[in-house]
Amino acid sequence: MAKTADRPVSAPPAEVPARRYPDLHDHLDSLERKGLLVRIKEPVDKDQEMHPLVRWQFRGGIKEKDRKAFFFERPIDVQGKTYDIPVAIGVLAANREIYGIGLGADPARVNELWTEAKANPIPPVEIPSEAAPVHELIFAGDALKVPGQGLDGIPVPISTPGWDNGPYVSAAHFISQDPESGVQNIGTYRAMIKARDRVGCNPSIELGQGIYIHWEKYRAKGERMPAALCIGGVPVISYVAAQKLPYDTDELAVAGGLVKAPIRVVKAKTVPLLVPADAEIIIEGHISTEWLEPEAPFGESHGHVNPKEYNPFMDVTCITRRKNAILCSIISQVTPSESSVIKKMAYDPLYLDHLRNGLGVKSVKRVVLHEALTALQKVTLIQMQKPTRAEVWRALLGAVAFRPSMSKIVIAVDEDIDPENLDAVFWALGYRSRPHEDVQIVRGTDVGHAPRHDTRGSADDSCLLWDATLKGTFPPISLPKKEYMERSRRLWEKLGLPTLEPETPWYGYSLGDWNEELDEEARLATEGRYWETGAKTARQRRSTREIPPNTSYYPRKKDNEES
């Protein structure tokens, strides 16, 4: 969050500081150089074709790593109207590589970067209006009513044609301020285009978002709430705006920590707020605290269409933008989506930090909020390294209690189970747990971000906790040992067969129920000397009067014995 009065923001220096992080234009150049940008030069209908076209790469069987960013040079509307602002979709997080490029980092380092940024934030620096790219063009007051100079001049696409009742800014980062502390909040909330000078705002009341807390305070004072809607610009600001950081966190400082440089800000023209100076478009105005308007239907990130409901709206007082502005739009709705990638890349390390450092459960190795199956937070997977039974349940319960958790199912697995691989997770559920002993249901949890479909008269929800970790020694994983899989892979590649993408587990390993004699027999088999083992077994015959068939040669430990 940020302050406009006593906040730690550097005053405008005599010499304007250079931007030391990628803006949207730099980011698009990087994507194009890496072959990750699809540039479309012919006109594309923003109302009926644009989002459905990009949506196909999320619903057409295309692997995540093969998804692209799209850049539409000539957007038109359904009536053939043209715009001088191109539209970029999928450019923030169509896949994890694109997200990493937006941060200027290897995607594998994202967890580390988020941890460092929260621990070492860098306050933003204010620059003068004449040096701010977002103030190159300014439209205020009556100028907003001129065709093409208000919101009608911005080519906002329709996200879910056939269901949405208008264009909604999906990459809408609302900036508001606590009237008591002066602390600013940046959050991503959908924004319905209603008129040339009026835009809707869904403050996500059920999630207790910062903007809603601010709105309630202004409402108690009987005043309108000043706000600014930031569209596009610095990718890292979009990543931070989608994150659920504590209420008193300076989000722009965390953004600075992520890119290791202060974010440049500038005073807004008509409201007392600081806004990102390198944004593409800023929409300023006042949100009414006296009146609400119908808003929606709109296809939401939980995978259903939210019905029409009464929500706040903003009367626009000014629109500022770059001369070469680009409108950024996000693919959301049914997962997997661009929205779910953005959230996942930030939420995974957030949960991990909470469990490992907040609760001190050091056996937690990784936390994965499953993307494709669950609208992100409904299934949470916790990977643990040799945990005690007590640690497993502390982690499971801790994940449910952590805000902004909205999990319905939380599963703990061992470190050899890839939490991204649902086949592996279900295998662990089937073979490493006993539901009557290893499952608990917690009632009274938060419904969170979900369809407005509850017909039972209660907002309460529940959560299933499932311990799918090993409780003792197990026989080895029944795949060839690593050395043989690697040897055969070299042969596979020599034969020119399709490129392999190994999935864990791709080789067998011991889980404790194994010994030297069995290892020796397996080695003899691979050397063609299995006849020696056959001769040994002949010497070890026992009468059926002594033992029945299928009796274990090596008696296993009982469940209550130490492993």
C-alpha cells in the first residue's frame, strides 16, 4: 500500500530518475524476441472474436508451455468502429515463462523473488507530471463527453460473449486510499464500461478487499471516495495488484522489491492519489458511497457467471494516457486461465512462507494451489519432507486458517509426489491413506470467491483435510531404476523419437521396505544370472503344512512399530 502524506515516497528529485524496470512496451518486445507473441495485423472484433480467439489456447488441448501472448493491432467493435489503441491479451501470464519475463527472472526463482520482495521492499519515487508517460494525453471534464475521448475511445473487449452484459476492464487495478491513515491500496477488480464518463466497480465484498474497507470509511464520513483505475503499464504492478498482501503493506514498495528498483509514481490530475507514472491508461474519478447500480452478469474466475447485483460505480473526472497507449486485457473465467497463472505464481510462495515461517512447520517443502481443476484455491496441495503426524495436521489446519484461503480440499503428500501431477496425487490418496483415519472435515469455513448459488440460507462452507503421506516403510516404486531409465532414454533419442518430458515419478526408488538381498537378486537378474536366484529359492522351500501361499518371506513391521 502507499501513502500520499507521510508515506515513504521520495519527493520529485531535481533530476528525473530513469525507469529501471520493464514497462509494457519493453515486455512485449521481449516476448516477440522469444517467439512468444502472436501479432495480428488484420481487424479483429473486440466484442465477439477477440477473447474467444485467445481462449482457445486454454481450452483447445494446448500445453501451458506452448501458450502465447496476443497483440491485436487493429481492434474494431461489432459495428465496425476503429480504435487508435491496440489490445494485448495473455501478455502478463499466458504461461509461467511469460510471467517470469515480466519480472525479468527465471520462473523457477519466483518463490525466492516474492520472499525477498516482501522482506526488502523498495519505496516508490515520485516524478513530476511533465516527465510521466501516462500524462502525455489528458482528457478531463466536458472533454470526456466528446465521442472518442471518454471511455468509448478505449477498446475494452467483451470477456465472455453471450453472457456478459457489456465490456469489462479485466486488468483493472483500482487505486484507493484509507481516509484515516492515508494508506493507498492497489487491487484488481472488474470494471464495467457504462458510459463515456462512468465505470462500474465490483469491490469483492466477500473477500474483505482493501478498496471495500476504504469505501465503508468514506461512506461513514458521508463523502465520495476518490479513486483511480490503472490499466496496463508495468507488468510487476499487475502481479502485485492480484496478490493478497496484508492490509498495511505498501504494495508499490513490494513491486519495487520484485524488480529491485523504485517504481515511479506521479500525482493524479483530479484526485488526491499517486498513480504509476509508467502506466498505459489512468482513469480518475469518484466512487459514490450513497448510490449503487446494477452490475453484471459477468463470467468470473471461479468458472461461473455471476448474476446481476448492486455494486458501486465511479463517475470519471479525467482520463490520462500515453500517446502510444496499449490496452491490456486478461483472460480469466474458467481455469486454467491467465488470471489463474498470475495468482498461482504469487500465492504458492505466500502459502509456503506462512506454513514454514509463520507456523514453523519446517517439513513443508512446497505448496501448490491447483490451477486447472479448481479455480486456483479450492484444492491446495502441501508437499512435505519426512513430517511427523502432528506436523501434517498442523500444516493442513494452518492452510485452511490462512487468509486468503478459500480451500475446499487440502491434501498433504510426501516429497516424492509431484503436487502439480494429479495422477500422482490421486495415486497417493489411493495407496497412502485410510480415509477413516486420515480424513477430517472442518465446518464453518469461508465461502470466499464463489458463484452466488447458495440456496440453503447459509454462507458457511466446509473443508476436507486429507493426509496422504506415508505412515511407515513401503516397497519400492514399481518403475525401472534411474540408471536403466536414463540408459533407455539415450536409445530413445538416438532413434529420433518424439521429445520426452519426464513426469515424476519416472524411475523407481526405495521407500524403505527393501534390503540388500533383494537388491542383489535384482542385480543378478539384469546381468542374466537369474538362474542363480532360482537355485537359491529351490534350497529355501518350505512345506505347505508350515505356511500358506502368499506368506511374506520377510515379515513386515506392524503399523504401531517404529519404522
